[in-house]
Amino acid sequence: MAKRVRLTFVDSGVTAIARLYEEDAPDVCAAMWAALEVPVEGSVTHAMASGEELMINLPEANRRFDPTKVPTQNATIHPRPGELLWTYLPPYYMKDFQTGLWDFIIVYGQCVLTSRETGPLICSRWARIDEGLEAFAAESARTYTEGQKVLRVERIPG
């Protein structure tokens, strides 16, 4: 059975379920699964430069792998709605991230991955929402006008 994760907006309870792309991104999926040994919980930021995308700088508690050892797999700058992405930007790659960026990305609609500073941003696709995308996308879109919301991402046992 394919591994799955649950994404939940803590305040509203809006939830979506994503299936991992284990065949297309085995090393990235292994790293993300390790990261989710402890559920990720943090405020999502709307990545306005890219489009309909949310991001979390992976919290310290979830940094359970060496990001420099995880290859880019199932790469894209044009993700599909519902895809979960990963990339690591080392310290000082961009001026606002002197300590690096463990970029955990959730795409909820149309998006072209880009940075105002560097241009196209190649990321690894590691999962895709296959349940609850419509309601999840509507709640995600509200972060554009309402500001950050707390999101919890956790493994689904079994």
C-alpha cells in the first residue's frame, strides 16, 4: 500500500490526504517520511511570486536527514495542483535565508516555481493530494488575504 500523509489546517480542521510518489522520487520520499516521524506543524507562508503555493521552512524537529545528500528527483518548475514539493537552499543562497531554507512546499493551484532573486526554482515532487483538494485549496487561498495559518502534516499509519 502506498504511503500517505494528512495535511490539516489546525484552526479550521480542513484536511487533505496525499499519496507519496515512492516510485518516482524514492530518496526524496524517504527523507520526507523521516522528517514526518514527528508531525510537521507550523505557519504556512503564501509564496506569492510563484502562484498558488504555500511553504513552510521545515522546523528543526523535522530535520532528520542531511539535505545535501538528497538528490533532486521527479523535478519540476511546473507542478500540478495538489503536489507536495521539496528543495533545499543552502545558507546565503538567497539574502533573506542566511541559515538556509528547508523548503517544504504545498501547491494548491496554478504555479510556476520561481524566486524573485534567482528565477526558476527546481524542486522535487514527492506526493500529491488525492483526497480533499478542493476544500484544501479554498482554505489555502485564504492565506493570501488573511495571512499565515497553522498547518499540520503527519504520516497516516498503515
